Amino acid sequence: MTEQPRRVLLEGVDQVIETGPGETLLQALERLGYGMRRSCRNGVCEICEVSLLQGELQQRYPRRHLCVSPLGGATGETIALACTSVPLTDVSVKIKGLKLPGEVVVKKLNCDITSVEVLNRDVYLVRLRLPATASLALEFQAGQYLDICLPNGRNASFSIASAPELERMLELHIRLLPDSEMSCAVMAHLQQEKTVEIEAPKGACCLHATTLGKDDRLVFAAASTGFSQIKSMVEHLLARQVKNQIRIYWGARDAADLYQLALPEQWAREYPNVHFVPVVSEPELSPDWVGRTGLLPQAMLEDMDHFADTQVYASGSPAMVYALLDACEQHGMHADQLHSDVFAYAPRPVK
């Protein structure tokens, strides 16, 4: 296997990238923020096809050596699988549907509603199955959200709680608000119908494991059902077997609102780089609670002595996110180290 970096010309978009020693085409593309259709990542599903126009590739599985001469002479296309192909020389490839860094393709899709389960007194776990047709596949980043589109034309936004690695399955955590007409309409549709239309992906507060530096420390702060967005990001990182330090803070008024408490507790037991802290702000509502109490920003700052090489991802109400930002800035964190969708949909007034 080559130990040299190689240049890859991306035909059709007229861009050149460089693969690292032993790096596959797919690894290099995702590291640099490009997007393409892919699934299994081990050469079985054959979804991540690329056309080799020039140069040499070594495909690990199915194992074969691919070569296209710059003088031509080959007939038809030479197809390789990006997930298992490593360039042996500088190469030229063409990838159908390649998305440039930062490019987002938002789609409307009809999904099967596979289950609606009660998690606690007012939070429901909703599972959706995406269409199987390849042309309708949805590609999203961990941390993004979707809109549920009701037949009357109204939309409601919910974080995607599942990681992209689950492929066709999407998970949502939805709180039913009895006094909200929209909330009741969404839950009624999900409980009574077999399919639902969604629009996705949306949101810029997301991450991909390939963009992390080896010394980056990740801190996730969730309030109530904000845990759903954090869950997607953490499960993505665990699926990619990252070794970065991960600290998770989940705040709620009372212990009953920590509706999936056993899950992050399991992460902390099974992964040495994961640390989990649940925080209850009104312990008088939970007389049996023996964990941390107080406000979430306070709990975070009690544990953190610096913010160097730290990225914070916050999911909750605007009041919670801005309180966290103010508290962390007072302790040396720069504003651009905190990431949240709140900054897009509820920006502070310019002074």
C-alpha cells in the first residue's frame, strides 16, 4: 500500500484534493468536508461508486488493482469504490452527486412511521424509516434537524436524535405540549398515520468526526429534550471510535425529565473517554435525587479549569444557551468556541 500522499483531480467540479498515506478516497473527501453517497464503508453495499478516469488505485475490497492510462484505450467506465480504494498514483476521478464542502441538499421525503413510544410523562420517542430508493437517500450531519410537514402546510422542527450511521432510520424525541395546537397536531399525525413528510437536513450546529484534532476536547450541554441533538453527535463520535475527551452535561428541572438517563450512563461506563454529569435544577421536585443540583452552567464551570482546545455544543432554550455563553466567556472561553442553533434562530439584538 502506498505511503505517499497523492493528488486527486475531481472532474466536473475542477477541484484537486490530496489523500494522506494509505488514506482511501472516501476518508480524504469526508476529512475535507465533501459529501457523497456511501453506506457500509467496507465495500459490500457498492453505493460509493466513482469513475476512475486516469491513474492507479488499489481497491482493498473487493480486492483489485485498477489502472487507466492517460493515453486512453480503455472502453467504458472503470468503476471503483471510494470507501476501499487508495490511490497508488495521482488520479482523476468523477463522482456523481458529489457535494462540495458546505453544500447542503435539502429534500422533502415521505417516511414510514415505524413506532411512537412513551419515554416519560410528556416525551415520546418517534422512529421514522427513510425511503429505500437510492435517489431519495438523505445525507445529514450529526446534530442537524428536520421539519415535520403536516398536510395543512404547517411545519415543526425537531432535532434528529439518531446518528448518521443508522442510515435509513431516524429517531426523534418530541415533547407533547397540551396547550399548543401545533404540538398536538404533530403528535396526532404521528400516532394516527402510517407516513409523514419531512424536509431535511437543516441546521449548521453539527459535527463530523473526521474534522476533529487529536487534542480537541468536546463538551456537550443539553437542557431537557435538547439531549436529542447531543445524542446524535455523541453516538456519531462513538461509532467512529474517536478517542477525544467527551464531557456531557444534561440539565432538567427534575429527575423525571432526564428521560433516557440510562443511555449516557452506559456511555460513561463503556467508554473511558466519556464523562457524564446529569444536573437537576429544582431538587425539591425529586426528593430521591442524589446527583448534582443547581444550574447547568454552574455545574460545567465547577468541573472545567480551562477552555483550551475545547469546543462546546449547546442545545436548549435561548435563555439557557446565552446564560451558558455568558458564564463561559467570563471564565476565558471565546464566543466562537460555543456552537448552537440558537444563534441562528434567536440572535441577540445588536447593541
